[in-house]
Amino acid sequence: DNRVDEEDKISYFESNIGVFNGEKVKLSHIFIETTKLKTEGELETAKQKIEEAKKEIDNGADFAETARKYSTYFTAEKGCDIVAPTMVEELDEAAFLMKVGEISEPVKTQFGYHIIKVTDKEEGKDVSYKDVADMVDIVYMQIKTEALLKGLYEKAEIEITL
């Protein structure tokens, strides 16, 4: 019963044009992964750690050093540098709205908690919805499908019988 109409995709395109026009944002991030955490206590500890990291940065700590100290992902020793668009909607949305040098508040994604710092921006070219409609369709449908599956999973009664 879930339907996506053309207006939804056009609206998504207009709100996220940076994903489709070739614009790139280089960023560093502090990333505390939560995909392997199972208990509410573990998740709460992860949230507290990202808040501690943000507090240290707000008090003048070096971003790269803080990333190495707190990040729980394999890129931590390299300062956690990535380029957006990342295809993680929450990260891309934050990154494209920020200015170079700006540091975000903690961002929650399906993978964990992030604090991002924009280190460089490359402007995109003019592009119309018609030019990239196929790509918008793929990206938007992926986002909608993931949201649908997540909702179904949360409502499902799962019994492991092994």
C-alpha cells in the first residue's frame, strides 16, 4: 500500500540537490558505531561518549585527536576523513547545509553517532530534476524501502528457534 509519486521524488530532489549535482563535501567525523550493540545500556554509553566528545571539541580540543580518541571505527587512526554524498541521508543532509570549518551537533544514523566537521566544499553544477530523474528514483526508493523494512522489522514478532 506504500506508494511514491513523482511529487515526492521532486521534493526529495529539491531538498537534497547537492547529492545529485556533483557537489562534494569533504569532512572528518567522529563515529561511534552502534550496529553491534545489543542492550539499552550499551546504546546509552555510546550516546554519552559522543556527547563527551562534543563537549571536548566545544572546549577547544583538536578535532582529529578527538576522533582518534573516541571513534570506534577502523578509520579512527586516520582522523576519519570521508566525502559526501555518503548515501547516509542524515550525514549528507547535515554536511551539505554546513560551512567549511563548521562542526555539527551529534548526528544519529542507522550506523551510530557522528559528529562531523566540514573541511572543504566543491560546488556542483546546475542540474534539473529531468537530468537526474533515474538517479533520484534509485536513491529515493532505496531510502523509502529501508524505512519500510525497518518499520516492518520493528513490528515483527521474531522467534529464533536454533
